[in-house]
Amino acid sequence: MGLPEAHVTPSEVIKVAWDGVAVNKVRSMLTMLGIIIGVAAVILMIAVSAGTEATIAEQINSLGANLIFVSSSFGGMGRMGGQTTGATLVYDDALAMAELNGVASIAVEMPSTQLVKAGNVALDEVSILGTTPGFPSVRDMTVTSGRFFNETELERTSKVAVLGYGLAQELFGAESVSGQSAIGQTVTLGSTKLTVIGVLAERGMVGDTDFDARLYTPISIIFKYLIPSRFARMMGDAVRLVYVETESQDVMDDVILQIELLMAKRQEVPVEELTVNITTQQDIIETQESTTAAFRSLLAWVAAVSLVVGGIGIMNIMLVSVTERTREIGIRQAVGATPSDIRRQFVAEALMLSLVGGLIGVAAGVGGSWLFGTTSGMRTVVAPESILMAFGSAAAVGIFFGSYPANKAAQLDPIEALRHE
């Protein structure tokens, strides 16, 4: 390995640093291993976290556009018509919300679980959703066969049903979705017979809800046939959730204010004491993001430990290198190399180790993220900033942990260095 003259140029520093790294390839690779693992781990963990965030956001946004969620508070008591009821949110509240300015449509949900029969097929614990005609618009659902029920059928408590894609196949066979075999058929919920008027297009799972396995019916059916009438009267036709679809994103704040004032008036309480929760899609996304962000930070710190371990490995090897090359350092000092030249040379070698390890780690992290996403079924999103952060951290580790060995080399006494065997 050639010895540079005093006051070497940056290109000569880089060349000699590379020669110093390449002279013992196995040792250099083992030294870089901590950096490689650390960089790859940072990229992979952030990719998994970002993929989870993106999936959650897409699932929430897939519920529909410009949505406001109004839900009943547990343990609260509502008022309607000057009388206290056992529910904080009732069906009449939803009907009043539909009349507000800026509201495009509403959907009310009241779930139930029933035994469903069709011919010789009987399915237990089927999810039944009592809802309103605005459901397909609000929840961005499409009817693939037949139609969804209308306002008249809702008001008259018509015994009609719309089947989810998967439920229609289970009850009437695969041809029920592409053809019309399910339309006009009768399904039985407990002792209530309903006529199938439509089949929804395939939607799949959103969060923990399988939209294709549901039976959709007018909410008035739930109130009249699936909830004991005495209990229903006591609760005031309670509903679990109301989806309010606004005309645009710009009017959401105004609609939320109108809902708050409306509910305060109907419950005869100040706005601050409302017994309903009002949230938006963005609120839910931000809550999920704050949770995953904390988890991502924890993962990043765990991965950073590998970088620190890698840095300690670099410092250890550089100290060994200083001892092995003491005579070389003395010769360089004898021909005019300054302490700054010596210091710069060893810092460059440490930086070279960390940068090469960082590049390999980036390749391993990106490739590992793709492989993990492909084999595990979990979505991964490689964030460009994670690559820059991981690579920059590797460079910082090289400089920081290479400084001590470099200073030690620069402080060697030239005469003692030349005497070293």
C-alpha cells in the first residue's frame, strides 16, 4: 500500500482509505456487519410501519368520501321531547341530521345477528345490518344484481333484503351473483321472511368487517321484528352509528357544528355536555397514525442499537489498525505528514467502512422490505426519507466512532512510532 505525501489531496485520502479497507476484506466485511444490519433494520421496520399506516388510511377512506361519524356514548342518557330516554342517539336524530345544510346523504346502522335460512341452507350467526337507503352512497357500495331498498320500503317496513356478495353465494350458489337466481327468493331471519331484491358487488374485508357476509335490510325491520318492542320503546329506537356524508370536504366543519347544535337542542343540554361522539375520517386516521408513529419510533430506536454496535465494531477495528500500522504512521510523519493528515486518513477509513456498509444495508433493507411484503401478506412501503436517515446515520456513526482512533493515531510520537516493530 503506497504512502501519500504530506498534505494529501481529498482524492488521495479516499484512495488510501479504500486500500486500507480492501487490504483485509473479510475483517472489513465483519466490521461492517453491524452497520449493514442496523441500516437494513431501520428501513425494514419503517417500511412495515408505513405500510400499516397506508393500509389503515385506505380502509378508513374506503368507507366513503367526506364522512362524519356520529356515535352513541356508552353509559349516557339522552333526552327527546323533554323526556329522558335510555339512548344517547336515536333514529329520529339521524332523520333530523339529513335535513341540515351541506348534508348529501346519511346512513344509519343497527346491527343484529340471526339464523338465516334459504331453502335447505341454514347459516347461523349471520351479521344483519339494519340501515337506510343512503347506505350504498355513503359507504361507496355497488349493487351488482337487482337494487337497494328505497325510502318507501323503509317507511312501510317492507320485508325486503339485500345480500352481500359472499352471503348470496352461500345461500343460493355461485350463479346467484352473476345472474338473477337470488332476486325474488325468500330468506328467513328467525321467524321473519324477507324477499331478496338485490345483491351487492364484492367488497371484501374492511378492518374487521366482512361486507360480503352481511344481510342488509331496512332499519325499521330491526326495530319492529328483531328488537323486543318494549325495549325499543324504552330506548327510543336507539341506533349505534350514523354516517353523515357531506356535499364536499369544504363544508365538513360547518356540518359538524350544525350537528352539535342540533343534538344539543334535541337532548336539551349544552354542547359541552353532549352524549354523542362526533368524529371524521381524518380524526380516525390521525389517531391510528399517532399509535403507529409511537410504535415506529420504538422500532427505529431498537434498530439504531445495531448501528451503535456497528460503530463500536468500527472503533475497535480502527484501534487495532492504528496499533498494526504504528510504524507506517511514523514513516508518514517523518516525510512531512501533519497530525491533521493522519487524523483525516483514519477518519476517512472509518467513514469508508460505514458508507460501504450503509450502501449494502440500504440494498438489504429495500430488498428485505419487498420480500417481507411479498411473503407475509403485510403491506410494506419503503419511505425515501428512511433510506436517507439510515444512510446518514451510518455516516455519522463512522465519523463519530472513527474520531477516537484517528486522534490516537495523530498523537503518536514520530520517533516512538518509527521504533515500533
